Amino acid sequence: MINRLLQLYPEAITSPEPNTNSNYMWLKDDEDGESYIGIPLSNLTKEEMILLSNLFPLSAKKVYLDRTPLAEEWYHFLIHNGKVPHSKSQNIRFVHFAIPNVRDDFQYNEWEEATKSLFSTDVIFVPFSHHRGVIIEEKPNLSITEEELSSAIEALESDFFIKIHFYLGFFQPIDDHLKSRFQLEQKLLTVSLADHPEDRIITREKVIPNYLYLNLPDQERSILFADIHRVLIDDPELTKTIKTYIENQSNATFTAKQLFMHRNSLQYRIDKFIEKTGVDIKTFHGAFFTYLACLHVDGLQE
């Protein structure tokens, strides 16, 4: 498989170890020995990144970081074929983290200790590499909130000179489906990193529209969004306006401020879009469908 990837991506490099260069997506095929392949991110489309992350669930499976015995059990369960580790709780939550711009002098252990201090209870840190890993919470009633984590990110990034992303999973039972749910959350994290690299806190609610759109066949996308595409393709400002309006839960006042336009001008653009397409974005179904259409237009313009 590695040789085939090298043929598809001639600018890719191989190495016995994945390095910390965040300009590459590092992959490893266990059937091809010990070599890793690094593919320049500039050579990959969003769809290719999703596909590769599915074929090779984690970009760096060999880790050079110390893990506690319990973390080691979780690592072998989540990444390999180990048994489900024992837990004091019937339900757990995965808080995935990604640090795309790790520097050679990054003090991972200090960062881990600082991040642990954000949680009100003991958590299990399971690093996969210096770039990716997961934090396991075992107490739903004392779990960290999105607001608490968001307020701490600025300090973490400032102290350690990094950019960090957290995907907040949901509490789920420890059963035979736990690993597959973990892998799905990893896919959603990868989608968000590709489509919204500015987001620091990621949830399934935020990323699912992008995930659903990427899983639509190309031919079906072109058919489903053809009429809206014709309206938006020649008017990038209208696309931005409609997409921002939907992302702001149809709050016209907030959207107008964010786009630096008068509220009446915003309302005129919304009415103009509804009149041309026949899709009422003030309804839930209309807004959801139109948001997917905006993702389609954005993808064609990239």
C-alpha cells in the first residue's frame, strides 16, 4: 500500500519515524513493515484526507510518550485489538485532542499536566502521538463543559505556543460498540480540522453537516444543489451572507453585526435568496438543506 501511495503522491516522503512537521499527513500500513509515509497536506483534498484517515485510522500509531498502565490498556484497545479496559463507571466520554503545529521543543508532559488540571476529576490521558490523543472522562455529573474548556484554550495556546483543537464526545456505555463509536468520532474530528481549522471546540452537532455532505456521492451533490448553485455561484457575497446567517441560528441582528452590514440590507439579501430559489431558510429544513448547498458551492470554488 505504501508503494501505491508513493506512486499517487510523488512528493510524499518515507521515514522510519513520523516527525513533527505539521505540513505532512503521516500514515503507516502495518502490513508494509515499519516505514511511515508523509504526504504534503497541500497535495490532498478534503475528501482524500477523509479517505486516508479511514484507511489508516490514526496518522501516527507508534508513540514515544510515557503512558500509565491503564492508558496503555486503552491505547491497545482503541488502536489495536486489545480487550476493553476495566472502568469504575458504566459510561465514559472521549475528549479528543489535536495539536497540528507541534514544535520540536514542545513540552508534552507539562502540557498534559496543565490540561489535566482543567478537569474536576481524574481523567485518563491516552496519547497516540505528540499531535493526537484522547482524554477519557468517567464521571458524567462532573464532566468539563464546552464553556470551561473554551475559556482555558487561550491560556494553553499562549503558554505552550501551540494551536489546539478539542472534540467533545458524548457519554456512552462501555460495550462491544465502543471502539466503532470512537473511530467515528475520530473521523468527525478529521472532517472539522479540514473544513473549519479555526474552530477550537468541536462537537458532533457542529461537524455533522460537513460530514454528511462529504459522504454524498459527487453526482448526487450536483443534482441536489444545482438550482441553488446557479443562484450562488456568481455572487460570493450572497453565499457568505446566507451561510453566516444559518450558522448564527438565523439571528439577523448578530449576523448583520458580524458582516458589518445594515440589518435591512441583510434582510433584503435573505428575501432575494428565498425568492430566487423557493427555499425558505427561515425554516429548519430549508436552512439545513441550504447550508449543505453552501458547502457544495464553497467546495467547487476552492
